[in-house]
Amino acid sequence: MTISAEDWRTAYYVLEWIIRAAALVIVPQRRSPNATRSWLLLIFFLPVPGLVLFWAIGRPQFPAWRRKRFEELKGFLTGVADRLKVQEPSDGAPTDIAELACKLGGFPVTGGNTVELIDDYDGMIDRLVGDIEGAAETVEISVYIFANDTVGRRVVRALGDAVGRGLAVRVMLDPVGSHAWRRGTLRLLRKRGIAVRQALPFRLLRGRTRHDMRYHRKLFVIDGRIGYVGSQNIVGKEFRRGVINRELVARVTGPIVAELTTLVRGDWSLETGEAPDRQVEIPSPTGEATLQLLPSGADYPLEGFETLLVWQLHQARSRVVIATPYFIPDEDVIGAMKTAAARGVAVDLVLSQVVDQRLVNLSQSSYYDDLLAAGIRIHLFREFFLHAKNASIDGSLGLVGSSNVDLRSFQLNQEASLLIYDCPSIAQLERIQQGYLADSEQLDLDRWRRRPLLRKLAENIARLVNSLL
């Protein structure tokens, strides 16, 4: 029996409509309206390619074997958390915020810490290398990008020397974030005897880790007593031609480092299948800062960073400053920001005037008109690409970490945010944010509305696929 070309066309036509009908049932399940709209639009216009893409990246959850590992790891995580709770500060942190953050991420608030906010890119690398050179026991690094450029090789030399002194040194990097340097970096690390793993590698034959579910945390821990958390990777600040990054990193000491250590060792265990092989010691107090670590990602039942941010926007009374390089929010974030502005809260959103991803910039620009009309002030940071991710609310809460204010960070990426509660540390952050505002151009609504029609069209098209970015 010969199948004609017409028969093939008919079969393909029927297949397209089967895919469209199935999409109406499957796609809306456990997805936001934004994500549902984007996927249905794509599948209805391009059923077969849309189905292939949906199969690859359409389900924001880890495979069963990884979920099982995370369940098995909970005893380790809660064990450290319970020991830290005994030392919780009696004051210095809003109880409601601290309790919610603990429920979302598993870690309690800690007192007796010291925090230094570093927004000098090269200076941060200098401090990190100096701490590695002074390490006596362990060095543990978990990072999105680890390049084999000048900066990466400098860090590798320090790590290799630490191995030579008999220290236990581990590095975990994201293979997608580090893809341009991955082979060279892995070769350099292994040559120096450094234990290295790739985070969330794509496994075709053993369940699927979505190729776009990324390990986006930047955590560096030395001797379990010094920790770094923030937005900076191990790569030169000019790794993208024509773009120079500006970052913000918190260097911390004190009991809070036990939370960073626990998260880094837990992440290593998730990738290797090995139980954590070291007891996490709780460092002695070093200062007066009150801090809490909030991890978030697909391992957790709720979108931790977004949940806390939206709630605090609704609670804000006087001032909110949010700095993020990528701003593709959902309705909850937009609604909370607009409601805050309507209550008379001064809401300042700091974004980057320098563009590194054109499609993302077009999508986020589509929100500006609505935000400006609601009274939200938008500032575009000049000269550098502002890759720092931080927020301050009413002088009572600061956040510094790796999470962008976008759907990817909310739903797909493994992130880590440091919550800051004490006034002196929050004042550090606010001074840095004031520097952002001073070096930015504030958007004017009337002027923004006069942008070219072609630009508006491009923004609206980009917004249709923002849930896929």
C-alpha cells in the first residue's frame, strides 16, 4: 500500500489538531496565567515545534530521583537549622518575616554576624583569593559561571595551592552558565587535583533535568567560617564584549556561615548522591549583624524569593528600592508594586541602561508604561551593566543575592538570597543603592510614550514569550 503525499498532509493536519486539543488540557495545569498563555500561543501557531519545546523545557520540576535525594537530605538540613535555632537572637529581626523565610527556605535567623557589602568587582576577587590563600581546612565553591580566563585562572591557582597544603577543596559549576569555558575550566581544576562537579547536567537516559533549570547560586565558603553570597561569578568583568558588569556581594562571618556551608554541601550531595561527609560547625559570633539565608528553587514547594518579596511589598509603608538586571515579573509582583505606590510608598526600580540580552530587554520594557503611570519611578543605570540583585524595604529589611525579579529566577533557577535585618547593615545597602540612583537616568512617562512605534511593537511581541525567557 502506497501512502500518497496528500495522505501525509492529512495525517499531519490531524496531528496538529490533536496536539492543540491536548495542550488545552495539559498546559494550564500548575502554571501561571502568563506561562499558560505563552505556551498555548506557541503550540497553537506551531504545534509540532511547540510540542518538542514543551517536552524539553515545559515542566518546571526535577525528575523523581532528584526529588527523592532532596527528601533524604532534609534530615541534614533540618539538623543544622535546629542547632542554629537554639542561638536565634531575641531581637533585631521582625519575627513575622524571619518565620516566613524559615518556612520557605528552611534556615532560621541568626545573630552575632559581620557583613561587608562589596560592590568593587576586582576588589571582591582580591578578597576571595586572599581568603582562599589563608584557608586552613576547606574551600567550597558553588557558582553559575567559572571561566578559565585571567580571573578564573587566578582563582584556580589559589585553589590548587590550597590542595597542595592538604586542604579539602570542592568546586561545583553550572555547565550552561560556564559553557563557553567549561572544558578548559574542568581541565584546569582537575589538573590541580580539585574535586569538581557540574550542577544540573542534562541527563537524557536517567530522568530529565530541564536544560533551562539552572544552578544560579554564587556561594563561596572558606573553612566554614567565611562566606560570600551575591551576584558575582568567577569570570572577568568584561567577559561579554562591550559590557562591563557591576555586582554586589556580601562577605559574611559568624553563625550565618553555617547556613551557607549547609546549602553548599547539600547541593554537592544532590549532584553526587553522596551523603554529606562533614559535620557543619556553627561559627562563634563575630559582630552584631542579624542575617538569614533564603534558598529557593524547584526543590522547594513555594517560590521563596517571590513569595517574600510580594508579601513585603504589600507590607511596605515608606520606601522600596529594587535593583535587578532582569525584570520580567508576574501579576503578583506588578500588583504588589502598584498597590504600594497607590498607598504613597516611594517605589524605585533600578534597571540597567546597558543591554546584554536584547529580547529580554524588549520584554521588560513593555512593563514600563504601566509602572510609570502607577507612580513607580524607573531608573536606568548608566555606563555599566548593573548585574547586582538587591532590595531594601522601609529600612527594616535588605536582600542581597543571586535572584533576579523575573519568572526564571522565581520558578526555574536555584537561587540564594541573604536577608539583612539590622539597621547598620541595611544602611550599608541603602548607601550603595543611593549610588545607583545618582548614576542613573530616571525615565519620564511622557517621553517614554513617544518612543518609536516599531519599538513598541517589538516590545509587545517579546512580551508574548516572556514566560519562556
